[in-house]
Amino acid sequence: MKCMKLSLLLLFFILSFPVYSQQIYIDLRFVNLLPENKSPAARIFYIGDIDPTGLGNAPYYYTLKIGGNRGPAPLDVRIIFRVVTNGQIIVEGESNVFQLFPGDYSFNNNQLNLGTAFIENPENRIKIRNYSIDLNRIDKLEAQVSSTGKLPAGVYQFQVELVTDPPSGAPITDQNPDDNTLTITNPTTIEPLFPGSRVSLGDAPEIPTTVPYFVWQSDADLFDLYVYWKYESESIEDVLSRDPILHLENYSNLVFQYPASTEPLLFLNKIGYPPGGSVGAVRLIEPGYTYYWYVNVHIPTASGETLLPSDVYQFKVVDRENTSASSDLIMTYLRQILGDQYDQYMDALQGYTPTGVILMNGTSVEVDVLAGLLQKLLSQTATIQNIIVEN
């Protein structure tokens, strides 16, 4: 009978142990890094933005929420912070021990690194400190970061834990780990392809049309296009200091045909992007003049986004417009369509030059059909199954 009473007492003690500690949570969530409200992505992330020295000059890029204490008294807790890639911890830090009062609290990375975050009173402040950064755990990572200041392309998990009754308490892990993983791609490629050539190469190549297709290559998703009219004897700085004859913002394709009218332009871009369109007046391209153009790439970063400009290209429209497609334009489209197989097929066509006539199923079509095919390939709504070169 005594043994039964003891068992009942032990069971009652276990069941009556406060369960509020099991409701405690911690949740890190990136901000400014969530395109289309999907998984976090920062194409550029500077290692200094982690702010291990606590200078407070890092951008605001994450929010940390903690709480869930439903008990009558505060609990002693500590935050553990890590950055992990390829299964290796490359950054680690911890906060001081502080009291978690009943309630829910939210702080950003700068408050936590500066020590200005507190609960209930300033004496109960929270500061993540004792940072250690070990880039040598990943082959060549230290050299890459040292030369650029940026984390190289890869997947990085920003992990947090809340340790109760430190140092002996069991850690409570992030309740939503999916929203604090960064996929970094660090795009650096933006290359104009057509029309024209780099301003630094000398004379502007001639094109036969006042409504050319502008084609560029990049691994980014969003672009601004600038086209300028060059007056005689102007330097490149003078040209670019004037208002452009066309300024597109938030354009989400790699091919754009210059308009034949001065009506404002509006584009419905991919889901999650702001609407794209023209900014300011749209002026027409005229025969006999030289034009400059370049593209800015929008690159998401920890602080929002940055812009990466392309080289400046130039072209001249011949005095008399020719409606046939130019050889250069057709070759540019073929290079985009064939990708890494371009040289292989061009070797089989040495000595041949495009005539400007494009046939589809035996019928002559305009060059915009080729541009449309390129758009479908780039958007992955069409694929090439077979290529045949006929003599």
C-alpha cells in the first residue's frame, strides 16, 4: 500500500510540474530577403552584416521573436546564434543570461548586437556577444570572403536556440527554421548582346531599323534599361548626363523591342515584382543618329537591393531603314537559343551568312517570331528537342 501511494505521489508530481516551460519559443525570421513571400534569398550578403563587433552599422535584416513563458515568474535564458553551411558552423555567438518574463517579445539584429534590446527594464538587457568566426572549416572560404567581403554562393542556415536555466537546460530550437535559410547566388553577369558594341571599341556598328530588339544576358531577374541619343562630339559622360530617350524600370525579360510610338509603357511582371514600365517621356529612335544604351540589374541584398550596371553599348541607325533582319541580330538570337551548343553548330556553317529570311514550317516570318521563341525558351515554357543542320 505504501508503494502504491509513493507511485501515485510521483505521478502527481510529474503531472503537476509546470508545463509553461514547454511553451517557450524562439523564432528568427529574415526581412528584406523574401521575394514573392517565399524562402529567403540574398544574392549578395556581406560577412560584416552579421556585425560581430557590435558597431551597429549593419542593415536590419532579421527579427528575433521570443516568448511563451506562461508561468508566474521570469525564467533565466540565453540565446545561442550560429551560421551553418555545408554542415559546418562558420559563425557562432551567444547572449548574456537574461530573464524571460511572461509575454512575447521581438527584437531586430541591430538591437541584439548593440545590447539595446531589453525585457521589462533596461537592466534586463540582451546582447549577443562572444562571436567567433571560423571560415577555415570550409575549403577556400576564407580566401573568397577576404577578397570580396561577401559570402560566396551557397546555402546558409542562420540557427538560433534558447537555452533555459543555462548552462544546463535543454535548448529550445527555432519553431520556423524554413524562413531563416539564405540561398546566395552573387550574380555578377550582365552583358549587353545587341544592338551595337562597347563604346570603348570605337565606331558604332550600324543597324537597319529604328525599332531594334535590345538583347542582354544575365543571371538576375529584374532590370532597368536606359537609351540615350548621342549628339556630335559628346563624351560618354556628357551623353549619360542628359535625360534618356527611354528609361524602363523593373523589366523582367532579357529581350525588349524599342517602341514605335511615344505612348507610356507598362508591363505586368512576374508575381512578386512591382509593375514595370517607362519613366518620363518616351522618344523615338531616328535614322542617321548614334545611340548609347546600358542595363542596370537589381540584386537583392541584406539591406534591400543594389544595382549593378552593364557596360555602355553604342549603335547607329542607317539613314534608310531596311525592314529585313540584320545578320548580327539573327546571330545574337541563335547564340541565345543554342547556348553552349552555339559554337558546335556554327562550325558546321562556316562560310554561310544569314540572309534575313526566317522560315517557320516553310513559311517566311518576321524576326519578332524568333524573338518570341527566345522568350519562351528563357521562361522555360518551350524546350529544344532536336537541332538539324541541312546543306
